[in-house]
Amino acid sequence: MLSRLTGMAAGLAVSAAVLVAAPSAFAAETVAVKLVGERGGKMSIELDKASVPAGEVTFKVVNIAKNTPHEMVVIKLDSAGQKLKVDPDTNKVDESKLKSLGEVEGLKAGQSGDLKVQLEPGNYELICNYKGHVMAGMVVPFTVKAASS
């Protein structure tokens, strides 16, 4: 009886180790985001990965500018290749006409913040929607793929 219990315990330990070691199709993803650039110059958004599987995504955003505040907004596009329109009167994208899924806003130079969102498969753009920043280059495509099973 004791050897049978010992064998069952060993089997459970192996099973638990396999469960812990096996990657989950639903594991949360983390994307490192750098907001780059100063007023009057070229600006950009740099990502450590351009695509992730569907599910929970945490964007870890840092503004590495020396003087310029930035933000990061997650926009779900209606279709691949959709171009965001900048309003010439405000020099910004009208977020109320888009599928904005959240943002990290008001990051002064050197500050950072996180945004955790559930993303479905599809095409997205990450933008800084401060006046003139999209036109200065602060827009980057981002893809969410169907989660593998």
C-alpha cells in the first residue's frame, strides 16, 4: 500500500511539473513601448514586438524624450491598411470616431506607465495623439493573431 501511495505521489509530482512547465495558450503578453522624440523633430513609437496572440496584453510604456510629453493610445482598425485621418483643424486624430481601447496618457519626459487590455485578433495602431505627434511619426502598426491552442 505504501509503495502504491508513493508511486501515485511521484506521478502527481511529475504531472504538476509538466503543468507548470507547459506554456499556456492564455498566458498574458507584455509589450515594451518607447515613446521617442522632441517637439519640432522626428518622433516615433518603438515596440519590442509588433504582434502578439489574442488575449490579455500589458503595454509597459516609457517616455524616453528629454523634454516632450507623450501618450500611447491603442486603436483597433476596421481593416488592414486603414489609414487614420488627422483632423487639420486640431492636428490630431478624432478618437471618438475610432475604436480606442485604452491609453497611457500624460507621460512627462522620463515617466512610464502600464496599460492592460484584452485584445481580439486583428489590426491595430498605437499612436501618440498629442497635437502634431501622429504627423511627426508617432504611429506604429500592431497585429494581434488568433491564439494557438
